Amino acid sequence: MQTSTYSSPQHHPLFLHAAPQGPGWPRGSFFLRGKQREIRVQDVAQVLPALAEAEQAAKHGAWVALMLAYEAAPAFDRAFRVHRAPEFPLLWAGLYERAESLSLGRAMQEAEVMETVSSPWSAQVSRQAYERAVAEIHDLIRQGEAYQVNYTIPFTNSWSRDAGEHPWAWFAAKARIQGAGFQAYFPLGSHSLLSFSPELFFSLRRDLIETRPMKGTSLRGRWLEEDLARREALAASEKNRAENVMIVDLLRNDLGRVARTGSVEPGPLYQVEPYPSVLQMTSTIKARLRTGLSLQEVFGALFPCGSVTGAPKIRAMEIINQVEPGPRRAYCGAMGYLEPGGNAVFNVPIRTVILDHHQEGNSQAVFSVGGGVVHDSTSQGEYEEIGVKMGFLTDTRPDFQLMEAMLLRDGEYFLLSQHMERLRASAQYLCFAFSEDKTRQALAKLAANRTTGRYKVRLLLERQGRVTVEAADISGGWEKRIKVGLCPWPVDSQDPFLFHKTTRREVYDRAQQEWPELDDVILVNGQGEITESCRANVVVKLGDKLITPPRGSGLLAGTYRQALLERGVIEEDTVSKETFLASEKRWLINSVRRWLVIGHVVV
């Protein structure tokens, strides 16, 4: 694969591996160039010949980007029931001369763009219709018709082409934040496919095939320790394990149709992978293919992936056809590539936006989402899971950096180990690359020229691991007695960004705009509990105790706060707004300015 100087990939199939700590496209991020021709099929009878044509092109040296729609399934088995998708290709393949590696960071320079899908996504199935469909599926499961049915519903939005933004730029900006390993952008002319998928359908290396179905979802914790506890709970969940093992068994059987006898082996099972808004359970199955098999035969055994149909597959697809309102198109089909020689990798296009460009001026954006319904599923739980899975799509905030602010005094950093531990924990939680050695080296280099005086040092960590540091001289001191205001609106204590120090400061900036003439603003959550200020933690004196609000109220756990807790100087307890206002003494604390007396509170 060639390495290129940067060229915009907006008109080319693009594959992004944006998961620095997880699985992804084996070749990293790249796009295909030098288009030779394309294959577009809308008749199910032409799917298999077109697939064979694409495979032959790869064997003769072409790079092939390939998409199979979910509705192509009857080409492999006439028993599969699907909706018609008359305006969407069942198979699309682009044949290219070469692949060029892509610097993700460089691509992002062009992708810092405004949000062109900014209105709310509109569900095309009402809540009542959704609940009726789940009830119908439950009835069929009780009758023994199926064990699991993957029921999905579409959401729509409009894409404004008047904004002048190309879809790939919006895709690249979202993809970096999503951080999934199997993301792909396909420009089909009539449609654009923006797949933010974390799920591997299969990879094929000579005769070794690997599949990694994804089944089992949980909401993330808000900080690392809470998140790790939720990962353990998901991994141990009997319900999620049962759903996962159903699909593992289905795929083992599917692979058995094309594998050498005795070669099908489960890899790691029930592995939990973190993504920005969700935790996902995955399992791996590997096998050795029989000699001489075609790509058509591999797809014939596996397509569509069992994780997006249910079990048994034929009956589950009949039920899906019965309860879902229309075609899935690329969603839940396959998107990927063939290398020259025939090696291949395909994702399962979940979390995939389909842009339909047939309309004048605006394009329609469709995003479908759902989950596996089993006997003990509830419509409430399944619908809540839909909201969790849509979280990254409705987050319109830009990408961000992790940040630490620390005191450098006479060449020595105050609480340096604690700052490094907090940064490491946030990097792990948010899937940032982080090297403590390189970070300490950058800090040491800055401190070498500042052996006297006091400095506030600001450290920024980018998603790919780049560190920058800067220092501001604060030797002149600061006011020790300050005026603060109470924020008139509540913060959301479930917002994970309250628990990590980042450059995303919209909540704090908005609060400070309420009282621009004051030194700081005290935040309050929806339960009427004091959390923190925009720059520091809060301490109040109650009797003979010094109390600071607990982390769960919705706050950044400051390093100085943690040091004082460990020494027994302060204790954690909830602090109501009324208690705060009535307390004998009040302070703000952080590692740079230590203790600041709150002299006056404006309500």
C-alpha cells in the first residue's frame, strides 16, 4: 500500500481505523484511488455474478470497495425474506488501482466543520407501534418460532447541501469522536454511506477466517472506576451472555458450512469494548476454510450476519420482514474491501447513516438502530437501548482534548503523581493514547527553565497521544477572598464530561456568563445538591467537620481534594444548596491556588 502526501478523499471509498486501543481495519486508515470502473446491481439475480466479477478483479490486482445491502440476502438463500429496495443498489463495487494510507490527524484538519445534520432525528415508528412489534415478537418466541429477533427502526433527518459541506467531512469529524475501528465512507453517487461501525463481520487472510459478532450493550459509567464496574456487570450479565452465545452458536454453525472439519474455534468470548456512549460485548470465532472456496460461498454461508438477524436465521428474517416498516438497505448488510490477491475485510454496517441524494437541494439522512429481542426483554429496556446507541449521533459538540492544570513552584510540580494518575484514568476511559513517560519528559523540559517562581502549567493531551504544555507566571499571587454566584440552572449529574478535565467547557462557560462580574460560579445539580465551581472543588464547614460534595453528585475530583481526603482533612457528603448557604465557612480548593475563602455568595 502506498503512502501519500495528503489528498482529500471525499470522492473515494474511505476506511477509518479510529480506535487506538481496539480492533480495526488491519491496514489502519486508508482510501482507494485510481478508479477503474464500478459495478452496480439492483436485480437479485445479478448479485452472485457481480460478486464473482469483483472477486476476479481483486485476484487480478485491483483494490475493490464492496457493499452488499441487507436486501441482497435472497441471492444466497431464496428462503430469506426481505423488503424491496427499488432505488438502492443490492450490490455496489468500486474497482481501484491502489490504496493510499491516510493520516487521520491531517484528515481532521479538513473535518472541523459545522454540523449539517442539526435538527432532531425523527423516529419513523411510533412508540406505540414499537411496543406492539416487540409484543408480537415475544408471542412468536413463546410459541417457539425463534430464540432471538433483531428488531430495528429507522430515524430520519435532512441533510442541507446548501451549507457546502461534503458528507465525508462530517463523517470524518464524527468518526474521530466515535473511535470505532471499522468505520467506512462510500460515495455511491445516488447515495452516500457513512458507517461508524465497531463490528467486524469477517476478515479473510488466505484460508483463515475470523468473525467477531457484537451482542450485548450497556451505558458507560461516568468515570473510570464506575465504568470498570459496569464493564464487569455487562460481562457477567446472564441476559447479555445468553444473547451473545445464541449468536456465537449461530455463527459457528454458519462457519461450519465452509470450514475444514474440526477447525471452528471460539476465541475470546464475552469481551467488553468501550465506545464513547456505550459498552459492547463481543465474541470471536475463527476457522480454516476448505480449499478452493469462492467469496460467493463464504458470503453464502454467513450473510447476513447473525448478530443483526437473530436465531434461527431464516425464521428471524421472516419475522423482521413482518414487523419492520421497510428495507434496511446498507444497514445490517456488509461494507468492506478486497485486497489484490483476494484477502478481504468486511464490517457489519450498524451505526450507519444512509444519505439519499435523489431530492432537490436537500438529502434525506436515514439512521436505523435496534437490538436483539429475547424472551425476557422488555420494550422499555429495548427502547432505552436505542437512545443509548444513538448517543454519539446526537452529540453535536466538537472533538476535545484532555487537560491538566498544575502548580510548578521553584522547579517542582505539586501533586504530579496525582495529576498523572487522573490523566491516565481519563485517557483510559475516553480511549485516548497516553504515554506517561513522554508526558513527564515534556513537563520536565518545561520545568528546567523555570527553577524559581510560581507557574500555572497547562497540559493538553490529544486523542492520538500528542502532548503540549505551556506555563503562565503567577508569582504575583491572587486574591484569597472571593465573591461567587449560584448558577440559576442545574447541571446534569449524568454528564460524563463533568468527571473529566477536558477542553469541553460549555457548561462552565455558560455558567460564568450568568455572573461575569464575579470571581467564580457555584454549580448545582438537578437534585439541588452543590457540586463544584467552574474552577475548583467546594468545601464547607459543618460543625467540627469540613465537608466536600461526593463525586457522584457530578463533579471533577480534583487532585488537591483527593489529597485532603486521603489525609482525613476533609470528608465527603452531599451538600444541599440550603446547607451551603447556611454553613459557617465556605472555601474553593484546587491544586494551583489551594484554599480560597468564599467571602460573599450572590443568589
